[in-house]
Amino acid sequence: MTVSIVLFTSDLRLHDHPPLRAALDGADAVVPLFVRDEAVADAGFTAPNRMAFLADCLADLDAGLREHGGRLVVRSGDVAAEVAKAAAEADADAVHIASGVSAYAHRREERLRAALEADGRRLHVHEAVITALAPGAVTPAASDHFAVFTPYHRQWERQPLRNPLAAPRTVRVPDGIGSEAVPSRSDVRAVSEGLARGGETEARKRLTAWLRGGIEAYEERHDDLPGDATSHLSPHLHFGTLSPAELVHRARGAGGPGAEAFVRQVAWRDFHHQVLAARPDASAADYRTRHDRWRSDAEAAEDIEAWREGRTGYPVVDAAMRQLRHEGWMHNRGRLLTASFLTKTLYVDWRVGARHFLDLLVDGDVANNQLNWQWMAGTGTDSRPNRVLNPLSQARRYDPDGAYVRRWVPELAAIAGREVHEPWKLRGLDRAACDYPDPIVELSEGLARFKRARGLD
């Protein structure tokens, strides 16, 4: 009997899974394997929200495999050693894995290939599993990647996507392959109270509901903070419980301006993955340096803490930061304005904000998180690196009646209308009744400091 292994990483699904299909087509039996990689924990990426969501995903994947006659095999430790050990136990000829884009993913592939080839086994790496298009599928004439989104998107739109694969009918797992218990969300501590459920079953329910009742209005409402009119599918894309290729196919099938705008966001995700694939050091270093001399941690410590806790005195910023802490997720418009506030108004290093987001975001993805932070800090691919988002203008435009602020900053709930965005203007007893701080910095002061630092004054 021939045996293959499919190593699940950020592709925790059964539908449209090329490595799983290839493993099933090439062998009589398959070991569906997930390794709780000790290197991820050592690098500090085991944030509670993602660990809880991961537990949901693994439990759902195991349940789905059992419905088709299989089961998930879970191991812990060094990923190369554990895969080689499982391959030896099952006498597997080959291992199939989805390609990643981070520096760590590249090192993992190299180590896996070396460990397997030492035993006479093969590693097969599959592209366009975690992204809709492979990072190198489109490139400009004079470079290995696109550094600007618009020309990338034009080419991306022209590329054919592979047709989604159905979930397998049968998964046969060889006998005698031991497994640890599938982790449970209840085993994880310090999880955000409002964290959503994970797993492919939940992802497909959300996608169906989104296509029926949300995508049509997406172009008009995607920045509506209180309306919360986005798909909430980003965690499922991060963990791969939903296929990006299938998502694009189904969105295009829905049609209309909303679907086009939504697909554009999937293209943004692919764009960031192709940037990181070509420039892996951009996860920690400026993609384009502006020679910033960010305020030191000691100098900015109180401001950073106020930003993290949602006590900056700017209600829309604080509302977004509190949503992050409660849900492990934040509206995209909130991500942009809180990042602008930290890097441009407070002039704090983007890496401080990116680290905090990775500590809490359930969809905390190195490519999207780090490169979106760089985009907002002006050190990334933004063609307007010195743009500053004014939190008051943003609040008036995207939360005009203050509903989003009142939802997440309850100490301001009694203030009606747009006055909630400037509580420091209240007088007497009305101001005294609000247990809410004055702004930690005047916007004009922050702007002037940023312009001086960038040599724009």
C-alpha cells in the first residue's frame, strides 16, 4: 500500500485543497498531519486569540475528515523532525504542503526537503493554496515583484484562476499512526471575550450569508464603522478555512460593484504576499526607509500605553482599540486610523503597533499585518508616504452619528450625536460626568512634529 502525507499549515480545510487532492490521487492512503510547531511558540507568535481560533479549526477539520472516513493526526515539536517521524511510521513516499511566503515558511520547506530526502522521500510544494494567485504569477518587466498595487491589480485581474476542487469523498488513513488529542479552545487562557468561532464549517456559513446579504452593498458601505458591513472572513483566510480562489470565483459569480470591490481586497492580500515573498526582511525592516528617528520607547511610553488601552482622548481611535481587545478583530477603517495615529500623530515606530496587533488579532498575518502597518507608516508601498489621517475628520465621515464610539466607549454613551467625537469641548457637569481623558496630544502638535521629523516643514 502506498502512503502520502499532507501537512496542513495555513490551509485548514477540505474544500479546494490541492495538496490533499494530490496526496489522495498519488497514494492508496493519506496521513492528514498537523504539527504544533515549537518554532512558532519560540518566536512569540502563539497569541491566545489565534490559538483559540486554531483549536476550533483543528477540531472542525478532524470532524470533517472523520465524516469522510479519516481523521486528523496531531503532533507537537520540531516540524521537520515530526514530519520525518510520521513519514517513517507510515512508510510514506511523499509529503504534500502548501507554499508559504514568509522567511520562516521558506526555511521550513528547506528543512522538510532535507529531512525527507535523507530518507529517500519527496516533498511536493503546491502554489496558490493560501493565496488566489501564486506570489510569482505576475511580475513587472524589470523586477521580481510589484511595488505598487494598481499595476499589480491590473495584471492580477487578467489572470485565470484554477477551478476550485471539491472536498474528497473518502480519506483513508493507515492504521497505527498515533496522534495527540486535538486541542480545544477551552485549554487556551486570556482569549478575547468576543472572539468569533473558527473552522471550515463556520467559514462556509459566513461566506454563504455574505454572498446573500452583504456583498451587494460592500462598495458603498465597506468603510461604515457602526454598520459593520464587511465580511469578517479575514480570520478564515488567515487560517485557510476558506480558499481565496474559491472566494474570488463565488464573489465574481455574485457580480456587481460590491463584488468587484470585495475581490479587489482579496487582490490586496495577494499583493502583500508577493511583496513579502520577494522581500522577506520587510516583516521587520522598512521596505522603503524614510530615515525616521522614531520617539524612543522611554519617551513615548505613556502615549503607547494610552493607545493600547484605548485612552488617547480621541474617541474613534479608542473605540477601534477597544474593539480589538474585545473581539480580537478590528474594522479595516479602524486599523488604518489607529495606525496613522500611532505612527504619524504620536510618531511611534510602526513595529510597536504591528507587534500589539499581532498579540491580539485573530487574523494576525505577517504579510498583511506588517505591510499594512508599513503602508500606513509611509515606509512601505504607499505612493503617498506622508499622508496623515485626521481622527476627527475620519470620525465625522465614517461614524457621523457617533454610534460606533458609543458602542465601544461606554463612558461616552450619554453624549448624543457627533458631539461624542469631541468630549473635551463639554463644559461643567457634563464634562465632569465623563470618566474619559483629554487628548494626549493636540493634532496640530502631532502633525508639526511629524513634518519636522520627515523634513516637510
